[in-house]
Amino acid sequence: MDYDGEWLYDNLWSNGSSSLDTGVSNHSSSSNALEFSLSPLLDKIINVCMSITIFITMVMLGCTMDWSKIKEHIKKPKGMIIAAVAQFGIMPLSAYLLAKAFNLDAMQAVAVLICGCCPGGTLSNMLTLPLQGDMNLSIVMTTCSSVLALGMMPLLLYAYCQGFPGLINVVPYGRIIITLVLTIIPCTIGIVITHYRPHWTKSVSKVILAIFPVATLAMLCVAVIVIRNYIFQVMSPSLLTIGFLMPLIGFILGYCLAAIFKLNGSCRRTISMETGCQNIQLATTILKVGFAPEVIGPLFLFPLVYIVFQLSEASVFILLSRCYQRYKTKQKGRCAHLDISQRSEGRVFAQCTRCRQRPSPPMPMPSAKEVFQPADTYAPVEVVIMGPVT
């Protein structure tokens, strides 16, 4: 695709779509986007840092996969199917509706849509553990969504981009597919390590955990230095609001969908986390590598806004869930000690009005017949006569 400046201005930035909601006109927003450019050195540094980040993230994901657990969920795929529907149904639709509701322009909309159409990432696995969810389902769901994204992500982007005329011929579907395919390679490396060299897994994980924060921090520092003059385009009120609402919608609707199909509590919490947590490293890489700098501008950093709200809201949900489980445990303990008046009135078999649980009934009192049972009905007693003690 020819990213000529005049073509972009005529076909993308002056297409009659809304402004960036930063208090400036369409023309000035277009000028800022067209003026945004990276030096070849900085562009390569950011691309290398992003490539390293997504590589080690997918290797880490591959190291967590256990095919025996995956086979168990394939045999009973109810939870996995519900999770996939939530991942590729709720989030892309939410991203599209929010982009329309806030009247975003073309490139803002594509940044939001790519975040919404991304599969789940390893962050959801980390958050499922303190949430006391189903770790096997979490890992299986992350694995399946990463594989399904090869076909679902381009398809969903194509479908939802039809609602934004400026995006029909701009989204580089070929580059997105290539990026998704390349992410499977490090994931396969992790699977091979786990299968053939399981004793290497801990060492590889330690190395990855040491490199990951360094690469992420380097990428953030370079990116912040580069876009310091364009920060208000990424931090506009509309994008901040969408970044806040998207994970919240995913957490709530994911839990509700699992509850509708009567999954247990741990599966509900797992699907909630998997739905609201997107693979932000993948979204950032696609926006940065898939689009030319003069096209995407500083909006390739929108996923970082999303992840801040994603972590904050997930932490709140984890805290509320732990408090609720602790409260429920205390209430359940009280039910086992109903007072004598309740027992004597025969209400012990009814549901407790405090925690809505049915307590176990007390031991039945023996009847008069059992108390005064004739002696001949008792079991014989064996008498052992011992010799004199010396």
C-alpha cells in the first residue's frame, strides 16, 4: 500500500469523520497526525522492543500449556465454548459500539477495534490465580483464543470496519495475519520445551521474567519520549473513557454469560477474567508494525491506556471476590450452630435466613423404645476371664 501524504489527507484524515475530541478542529488533528514521524533509529528501537516483548510473552504462554489438561476440556467443551463466545463476541461488539457511541474518527476506531478483537493473554492466567478461578480452563482458553485469532481477528476487523468508511481500504489485513502467524512460532517453542525438556521450564521462565520488564520499560521510555508532544491525542477524554469501560464490560458480561449457562463459581470468575483481559502486547505490536507511522500516529500506544484500567479494575474485582468469599465462609460456619429454640421448633431443616444455605440436621434423639430396649435383644458380650496377677 502506498502511504503517500496527499492520499492520506484526501482519503483518511479529511473523510468527514469526527475530530479527535481534544478541543481542536479536524484540520489541525490531521496536520498533527501527518506531521507525526519517527526517526529510522527510534522506529527500529521501538519495533525491536515490541518484538522481544511479544516473543517472550508467547514463549511463556507455550510453557504453561499442558496437553493432557487441554484434552480434558476438549472432551467436555462447555466451558471452553462459552469462553470463546465471550472472547470473540462480547469484546469486539463492545469496542464497535463504544467507538460509534463516542463518534471516534477512523484511526481512533481502528485502535479500539484491534484491542477489542485481540485474544486473551498471559495476564489473565496470572489474575485467575489470586481470584481462585479454574487455572486449567484459563490456560486452555488463552491457548484456544490465540489459535482462533488467526481467523477470527481479521474476520471481525473486516466486519466491524464496514461501519467506518475511512477504514475499508486502510486496515492492512495481510500484515495482521502475518503478525498473528509469527506469534504462534514462539508459542510452539514454549510447547516443545515443556514437552521434551520439562526440567528447562523453570529456568526459561526465570530468564523470561528477567527480560520482560526490561524490554517493556525500554519500549515505554522510548515511546513516551517520542510522543510527548502528541500525548493529548492518546489521552483524549473519549479514549480514556473507552479504555475504562471496555475491560469493565468484559468482566461483567463474561461473568453473567457463564452464570446463565450455570457454570460453577470458579469457572465464572475465570471466564470473567479471560473476557476482560486482552493481549495488549499483541495489540500494540499490530498497531505499530502493521501501520505506517504517518497513518497510525501516536495511537499505537492506546493499548497501554487500556492495560492500566484493565489491571486496576481486575484488582478491584479480586479484592471484592476475596472479601465476599471470606464473608460467605463465616456465614456458613454460623449456620452449623443454630440455637436450641430453632432446633426445638423444627426449623433446623429450613434454609438459614442469613446465608441461604441448608445446615446439616442434628443427631436424632433416641426414642423411648430404643432406651428401654429388652435385655435379650442386645448383642452378646464376650467375657474374658484372666488368670491371677503375679
